[in-house]
Amino acid sequence: MKKLNTWYWIATIIFALMMIMDGFGGITQQEAGKEVFKHLGYPMYLLIIVGIAKLLGAISILQNKYVAIKEWAYAGFAINFIGAFASRAFAGDGVSLLIPPVIALCIMFIPYILWKNLTGNVKNS
């Protein structure tokens, strides 16, 4: 159980830091994010909204008091990554640009599954 807890926190902190960096980049409207949003046809103000949501989501997954908020944060991240994949696909981007959101989704599932195992909320069927 102690090993599981350690791996959970390592994975959670790494993922949260990834989202904090990405969220900060959105809020400060870094050039790379602006180029992607322009390419995909999204308004620039959405970059700030998504950035704030990522920061709030990162904070949410780092806390353990409010389980429902943590669940919704993970759901929000999943929707974000699936949306990024779909946006890239609809824009006609190649496979090399479709893979990163899928990888991010897979990375997100590592702390999520560890959390579920740690709290005993995984159903074995």
C-alpha cells in the first residue's frame, strides 16, 4: 500500500506540473499556444479560459478532500485531450500532431488509475 501511495503521488505531481505549465502558458498567451489556436480557428480568449481551467484542475487533483471535484477535474482533462485530438483531426493535421493528445490522455490515466486503486474504487470484473 505504501508503494502504491508513493507511485500515486509521483504520477499525480508530475501530471499536475505538466498541466500547471500548460495552463500558465495559456494564461500568459505564449506564442506556441497562440499559433495552435489560430491554426485550429479558435478565438484567442479561449486560450486564457482553458489555461485557467488547467490550473484549477491541477489544484483539484492534488487535493484529496473533495472527491467529486477531483473526478470532474480528471473528466475535464480527458475532455480537453479528446477535444485536442478531434480539433487536430478535423483541421486535417497529420498523425504526428494527433499523437500528443492521445499520449497526454494516457499519461493522465496513470495517476487516475493509481488513485482509484489506492481508494479501493476500482471494480474488478
